[in-house]
Amino acid sequence: MGGFSDNEEFERIKRQLHAELIDALDFDQVGQTPREELAARLRATLTEQVELRSLPLNRLERERLVEEILDDILGLGPLEPLLRDPEISEILINGPENVYVEKKGLLQKIPLRFNDNRHLMQIIDRIVSAVGRRVDETTPMVDARLTDGSRFNAIIPPLALDGPCVSIRRFGTVPIMAEDLVALGSCPRPVMEVLRAAIRSKLNVIISGGTGSGKTTLLNVLSSFIPDGERIITIEDSAELQLQQSHIVRLETRPANLEGKGEINQRDLLKNCLRMRPDRIILGEIRGAEAMDMLQAMNTGHDGSLGTVHSNSTRDAIARFETMIAMGQSNLADKTIREMIARTLHIILQQDRLPDGARRITAVTEVTGMEGNVVTTQDIFKFEQRTIDEEGRVRGAFVATGVRPKFADKLRKNGIDLPPELFRFRMEV
């Protein structure tokens, strides 16, 4: 069998060897043997068995056979090669036969499958049990952070009608820095310089964007501009930020237990955080009533704080804040809420994932105040999409609108005088 021409035969041989190896294992000894030593022993045994059987496989197929059996026994089965690939940022599994990965910004289906729903469930159980969680008919959804920092979500039947579904969002071991975003074309250098000055001058910044648009990556980059001497407290549902400063406290929410007790949400952590003397508060994603507490914190000595919100435009982000604040303070009048937003927020960034998979800042908007009953804003920078070329890449231009922001006065008070040319440029991409 050359070039994996008979995949069914390959799978049959793999299942047979897998079963024989499991039968021969001494599980008491397995539990006492270091993983590296156990893997070496099993690899030697499997290689010997493959050679003795004179199987109709070429060298590459034999190596693949051994590795796949080891992955099933010691690791996460078919997921192992995907987790070893540093270029894969997201893994999506829709039942045992439909597996997709995001690689270099593009989502693609790959020829990888699990044996059946039972096999996929075994892998899910192995993942969630390793982080002290469970998933079954009584708790058919689970959201967790894996030991490598990846974000894991699974939903199983009866809620998932076509078999178990898994989403794994991965994060690089080396955090993306400002220069990386500039080099990738995600953010022009003049825009990055303005944002650096804004963060150092303790302006309150919110990043708006959809799922998978790169909000967390951008939040991580902006957070890197915070001076090292400040005390930073981060609050997240699943810890994803990779801050490099020395004085950092990381807080993570906790879901309720099986009895529905013990939940600690972002609002609980934010209220406690205010008693911990933070210089800056970073909220991974503002989703609900904690929006009110975040604005109050920004407005009472914790300026320079940052967060993200799920919305499709900078104006939509303001509307989302209004809704979320009303969730926490239903007795507040709409105008009072808007005045709080206008008084507290300085900059809203819109981060989008474009049709070609590229992630870009598409608007930098300043919140300027109130006019009547409306929060007023002005765009400082924006990305103008023009067309999609023959290779599928989005073409357009980053444009400075020519407006000098009102927050420039605050920057000047902090010893930062931005040159006028930063607000008069056009960069084709």
C-alpha cells in the first residue's frame, strides 16, 4: 500500500495494533512511569510489532502508524498533529468527519477524521478531565482553558444534533508585539504611535470587534505600552493575555459547580479588584453589568484602563455600553448613561477580520462629548476598503481624516507633543 492509497486498510491495521497494545499494558506500571519514558517504550514496542508483521506499508506510513497510535494512547488522538503545528490558530470540529483549521488567517477543511462519535467523545473527556471539568448529558457544554493557554469549548448531544462539536482557540507562545502588527499591515505606524501615546497618557481605550477579529491580540499589544512600574490587574473569563510587565495580577472567573453554586463572574472580580490598589484595570471582554463598574472605575482614579466589547462599529460599541449599563443600573435615565459614557471613554478602536482573513484596525474614533441627547464622536483614522484583487486580497487605504483629536491636549500635558503629520497621511495596502 503506497501513498496511503487504501485508507480503510490503514485504519483497520491501526485499530488492531491499538487494541493489542492496550490489552498488553500494565496500567499500574503505566501510572508510575514518566510520560517520556513510557512513550519511548511504547514506540519501541509498536515499531517492533510493525516490522514483525511485514505490513504492506512504506516507511512514512509505518512512522505515521506508530505516531497515530501513540497519540491515541498518550495524547489527544487526531488532534495531536494540529496542536503541534504553530501556524494553526483555531481548530473547529463539527462531528467526527468535519474538521476545520484556521491557518495564517484562512479557514480551511482538512482531511482529518475521528473514528466515530464515541472516539471524539473520548478525546473530549480526556481534555476536560485534565482541567478538572466534565461534560455529559447533564452538563452538555463546557468552556475551559487548557494547560498551554488555549481556549477550549465543547458542546455535545442532545444539544449538538450532528455529533460533538469542539472549538479550540490557540495562542502563540511568543506574544505578538506592536512591530508585528505594523509589519503585518494590521495597523500603520502613525496610528500605532498615537495609540502608544494615548496609553502612556492614561486615556481610557475600548476595542470593538466581532468574534475572531483579533481584539485580544490588539489588547495585548496596547497593554504592552503601559509603563513597567504600574500595578496592572487583568480580569478575564479565560486567561488569554500575555502581558510582559513585572507587576501584574491575573484574575479569572469561575463557573458554577454542578449544584449551581460557587460562580464568580467578572463583576465580582472587578468589585474586588478595586480594593487591590490597581493603577490599571484590563477587562478581557465587557459583556454585561460589569460595564457600569468599569466606567465608574475609569472615572474614579483608575483612568488608563482598557477592555474589549463585541460590536460591529464604534457607534455600535457605544450602543452596547448603553445596553450593558442599563442591565446593571436599570433605574438610570438614558441621558445619564450617555453622559457617563461621554465623560469616561476617550478612544474606541474598531478591529475587523476582512474577507481575505486579514485582521485590521478599521477605525480609531474619539469620543468627544454630548450634543443634546447624543454621544458625539469623530474618526481620527479609518481604513477605506476599495476592492478585492485577483488573489483574493483586500485592497484599500489607511487614511488620517485630518482631524486633530481633542485628547491631544491631555497628551501634551503628559509631555507628549505629537507631530501634525501623524494626522495627515494616507497609506495604500
